[in-house]
Amino acid sequence: MLFNTPAFILVFLPLTILGFAVAGRWNRRAALLVLLLASLVFYAWWRPIFLPLLVGSIITNYGLVRVMRRSAHPRGWLIAGLIGNLGLLGWFKYAGLLANTGAALLGHGPVHLDIILPLGISFFTFQQVMFLVDSYRGEVPRCAMLDYACFVGFFAHLIAGPIVRPGDIIPQFAEHDGRVHQANLVAGAEIFLLGLAKKLVLADSLARFADPGFGAAMAGHPLTLVEAWFALLAYGAQIYFDFSGYSDMAIGLARMVGIAFPLNFRSPYQARDISDFWRRWNITLSMFLRDYLYIPLGGNRAGEGRRNVNLLITMLLGGLWHGAAWSFALWGGLHGLYLIIHHQWRRTGWRLHRWLAQSVTMLAVLLAWVPFRAGSLASCTIMARGLLGRDGVALPMMLLKAFPALHAIATPVAVLPYLGAARTLSVVQGGALLALAWAIILLTRDVHSLSLRGRNAALIAGFAFSLQALFFAPFARPFIYFQF
């Protein structure tokens, strides 16, 4: 079930809130039980066959922690738990990649394992890894099974995050009064609707200009300069509005029932450097990679060379976490290289002007999205050629008639086949959409930093378009991080 569908907004959500509120009048545990049961229905909506996997994972990890707390050798139980969780993730997500890589190295054809990736396994695995590690460290208080199950299985963050720390969220469930408070319901609904507008109005509109270009590259078709840059700029904005929109919706949903989730995006494209970008982009994942991978590897404690190796390992594995393809590892490797270069640059003592530094950072991030979206190294090469203009510069004849000076740099064509809907006006429509999207990204604050008046204005601006997209769009476009 998707947050951006009428079934969720008009049926599932109202029934869940109502059931939670009614049960809460009886007692708080009943309210949490309703929330958990609703979350399991939510998870099973796509493929019920994977529900036992989620339930079994929750029960097993909770039991492991109980045994670990009583054991004279807790480290052994921790290692067993980590191997079990990461092994499960590795089988479902990476078995196909490793099998095909091995087959290719041996000169054999593709291997089809037909493994279906369970929804949200990347996220709920990390949630439970944190619970195991933090319990071993003594950073998580003892909790009831119901509180832990709500922490992992809560539908608001089950499918695509944010990745929340057990020490922050489990106590909120344990101390919850089981009531729905009007102030939380109103504030949560507002944040949810703002996130919904990001997804339906902006992200899904931008997808219509990102998908044709990247789709053509994946099919082996060359792209002209304009087609390639339209696709890249559209995707860079799309993934921001899509993922930050989901995070806002998750934060809003949790707020409706009195649970406070952490902020996950804070105007990342306004970052002055790549380190600042990772303090603003997918903040909860950045903190996970830092606290559960980079620091355990040694962080910066063993000198500059080891720090650079640790950064690169962390970002390579963080890239692979995003998807079972070597192109995701390339994306992570690029960001690891960016971070290493940034640390070396800081040692020189030189500083760029704020706008130049922001522009360089944004360009580096955009170029790294190419392997993230392209899907294969061959597609990356086609996109790179297009971005450099190696496959020509073309513009619609109508545009060249309006601006004759462009004849000096562009070849006239009837339409650009891989730009939007491949119509004569696609360049103009796409240009207007990109200008609006990037103006919002670069010139405004994130919705959580806006004043009440600013939030209300954004809500009013997006509400009518959200309704139109919700009810009249030909299909509900999944979130980029849906089956993940």
C-alpha cells in the first residue's frame, strides 16, 4: 500500500486513527496493539507471503536481545544476530548480483534466481541491527515485546524510513498514553499533506522528464546535450521531492499518533560542501553509516590514510545498500571520493565563495546521480556522452525560429524524442517545471523550518494540485525507495 493512493488516505489512515483512538479509551496497550495490527495489514497489502518474514524477524531479534542481556557471553549473541540479519538481507537483495557477477567472470550467461525482494527489508534490517548493537552497549532500556514490535513494524516508517534509533522511539511507545491529541493530529496532517504535495505535484511531474532520458540510455540510444541535462536535472529534483516527501509524510503520520520522528532532510542542495550535504540529505541514514560502520571501522582515529580508507568503505557499502547493482557502488564510491577530496581541500586553508562552493557541491552531487539512476555502467557512459555534448546538440525548429542565434550551436529537429512527451513544446514545459522545482529547492527553506504562515501558503498552493493528481492520475507512481 502506498501513502499516495486514495485507498491509504481515505480508508486505511482514517480507520487506523479511529481504531487507535477508540482502543486508547480502553487502555494504552490496546491502542498500540491496534497500531501494530494495522501496520501488519499495511505491510501485507502488497505480498502477504512476506508477512511471516517480518513477524519472525521481530520475534527473533527481540528474543536474541533478551538472551544476550542474560548471557555471560553477550558478544557471541550479538555476532550471531548481526550475521542472521545481514545474511537475510544479503540473500534477498544481493544473491542475484553476486551470482551474475560470478557468472560473468567465468564467461557464462546471466543467472536468474527469481528472488523477490521483500518490501522494506533494507530498512527494518537496519532498525534491528541498531537494536542489537545498542542493547549490547547498554544504550536501550528493557522494553515490552509490543513496544519493540511497534518500533520496528510501525507503518509510518516500515517501507522506506526514516531509520529511527531504538533509544529515541521505543521509550515513546512505552510511555504513550494511548490517546490521539488534537494538536498532534492537526500538526501531523499538515506535515503529511505537504509531503504528499511534494510527491504528487512535483516529484511525479519531474519523473515525466527524467524517465524518458534515462530510459533511452538504458535502451542504448544516444542522447543529445539538451535531453541529457533535462533528464539529469529532472531526476536530481525528483529524487529530492520524492524521498523528502515520503519522509515528511512519515513524520506527519507518526505525529498524528503522538510519536516524534527525527528530521530526515534539511535543504541538502543548499549545502556548501559535500560533508554538509550528508548532514542534510537522508540524515538518519548518514547517522547510521557514521555510528554503526565508519566509527567501528576506526573513523579518523588511526591517521589520515586510514580515515580515507574508512570513508571509502563506508560510502561504497552505503551505495550498495541502496540497490543490488554495481552502479550503486559507483555512486557510493564517488561520494566517498568527494569526501576525501573535501578533507584534503580543507587542509589547504583555502575557501571558495559561498555561491561557488554551493554550485560545485551541487554539480558533484548531480553527476553522481547518473550511476544511481542509470542502472548499468553502459547507460552511465551514454549519459556521460550526452552531458558532454558528444552526441550532438539539437533543439526543436520552433524554438530556433524564435531564437535564430541558437542556430550557431544547435541542429534543428522536429522534436527531441527523449525529452518529456516528445512534443514541440516539451522543452518549454520542461524548462518551466525545472525552473520552478529548482527555485523551490535552492531559494526556500525546508517545510519544517517555515513559519506557520509559510506552511499554510505552501499547503494551499499544493492542495488543489494534490487532489487532482490523487484522483485523476492514470496510476499511482511508487516512491523511488518503495521496494527497497
